[in-house]
Amino acid sequence: MRWAALIFLLASPVAAVTCEDVEYAGKGYTACTVDAASHALQLFHRDEAGEVLGSFGAIEDMLADRTLVFAMNAGMYHDDRSPVGHYVEDGVETMRVITNAGPGNFGLLPNGVFCINDSRVQVYETLEYVETAPVCRDATQSGPMLVIDGALHPRFLPDSTSRFIRNGVGTTADGQTAIFVISNDTVTFHEFGSFFRDYLRLPNALYFDGKVSRLHAESLGRSDIGFQLGPIVGVTIR
């Protein structure tokens, strides 16, 4: 199975997200494919009262006439669950772009920004994002980049011993499709990036997080529990 099979979408609204469990190089992954034209992909962080949502259940409780069919943690966050990097939700910027190197995985440059619009999605390397200044309805910055113009992040080592459950997102070259992935086994950065580059064949992909990685996929009957989250990306339907 290749990524072309993963992005096959049925005509019904529910099929705006297709989630499948796959195996590659001896490791298990769940990949969820979202059609950007579904107009349903968005970021969630706080409710109308300004309280951090923090969980898939809190988003479901907030929704009135819609159902959360897919969700995933979408970027690193501080202890108070505020975004570490750039964050835009419904056109409102609440955190600026961070361009300098720093501690932890976020600061392992190059990092990137996931940009969402009603009919297009794109993973940008951060400096490219700053230079091109795209208009994004929603945007979240995280790091490191997993795949950059078809190449793995230069700091990823094939013999690394650092293994965690990890999650991230990649986008197709035409900007029509986002594929969100969570590993079901502990993986290195090199293994995780290779899944996006060599199996899904995506030109650009961005790491969201590890350890706290969680997925809500209604079609799989899966809704992970765990740490309270910061930014969350999700798809809702009526």
C-alpha cells in the first residue's frame, strides 16, 4: 500500500477522513488522510470562555450540532498548555513565529509550520514561512521538520536509540491533502521521518510531539487518553 491508496476518499462527508493501520519496516503506524476541500479541518485550543480545552472529550462537549470524527495533538506546549511556537486560530494570532534555535525537539532546526485554509493545507519550513508570509486561517508551529523538500532532517541518525510514540503531519505537493500519522510502536526520528518520505512519499512533513502523542479516530473506534494537551487539530462533521 502506498500513500495514493491512503488518500482515496469516498463522496460522503464522513469519508473526509480515512484512517488506516499500516506497517512499514517492522513498525506499526496509524495514518489518517484529510481532504483539504472538506472545509472541516481546524485547530482547537481554548473554548469561548478562554479555558484551555486540553482533551478530545472537551472538544466533543463544546460541539453543538457537529461530531468530532478525527483529532490529534498538534504542536508542543508549555506547562500552562500555551503553544511554544506560532499559533493562529480562525485568523487570530496568539503566538508569534519563533525562528531561533533552542532547547528540545522544537528548537532542533529546521522546524516548521502547518498552515490550514479552507481548500489548502501546507507544511512550511519556518524560514520559508516567514519569507513567503502565507495567509493561514489556522497555523501551528512545531519541530523538528521530518521531511524537507523530499529529504530527511539532516540531524536524524539511522542508529539513534531514542525511541518514543511519535506523531506528525505531512502534506501533498498540491496542497490538497494532509496525512496525519501516529506511531503505534516506539520509533526513532529517522524511522518516523522515513515513513513519511519513503512510504507516504510526501515532500514535506512536520513533527508534532512524542510521549504525549494521542489520536481520536471515530472510524477506528479509537480515542486515546492521557496527558492534558495544548493545541489540537481536528475534523468535525454535521
